[in-house]
Amino acid sequence: MQTFTANGSLGNEPELRYTPNGDAVATFSLALNNHWITKEGEKRESTIWIRVTVWRALAENCAKFLKKGSKAAIRGELAPINVYTKKDGTPGASYEVTADKVDFLDSRQQDATAPTSNTTSQPAPARETEVPF
């Protein structure tokens, strides 16, 4: 797997759950927007959605301080990209990152108690201990 860094906006509220052995795990989607102008002067935009998974204390902090629309920067391991065909016949792909670092990019004025960044050095559980939900 490769290390991946990106920043974007949360597309949903982080969903916090716990494994049977008590480890916290949170997931959320992150929108990565790309803006450009064509040779003809037309403004264009594309969005890539990434599913982000975080573990333990970082998961609990993300669930506590991030919300839909929050800006965040992530660093983590990019899982192999899943390429598929959508129902309408067009190609699609899903991207997943297990993040070991999340920086909260929203202004501290929005919530004076929220940290501006959060890091954990604990690795995610090995793949063979998948969460059963």
C-alpha cells in the first residue's frame, strides 16, 4: 500500500463504532475537488470521493469534532482502488484510506474546544481482524 495525503470536505457525519474488543473505529467520506479552466475558457470541476477510516483515539476525536462540511487533511494508507461498472454502464472507482493523521482545518472560532490537529501513532489493526459490521 502507498501513503496518501489529501485535504477536502466531509460529505457526511463521521460514523463511530466499536469493535468487539473495544477499539473505536470511525468512517467518513471526504470530497476532493478539482477546479480548472479549459482552453476555451470554460470553468470545470470534478469531485473524487474517498472513504476514510480512522481508529482508536483519533476515531473518537474525529467523531467528536468533525461534522458534515468540515474541512480536513488526512494522511494514511491508500487501499487498492476498486474499479467497477455503475448501473448506468459507466466506469466507476472507489477509494479508501486508513488514516493515521487527520488535521482539522476549520477555523477554531467555530468551536473553541476543537483541536486544530490530531495524530495517532497507533497502527490500524491488521486486515485479518476486519470489523464485523
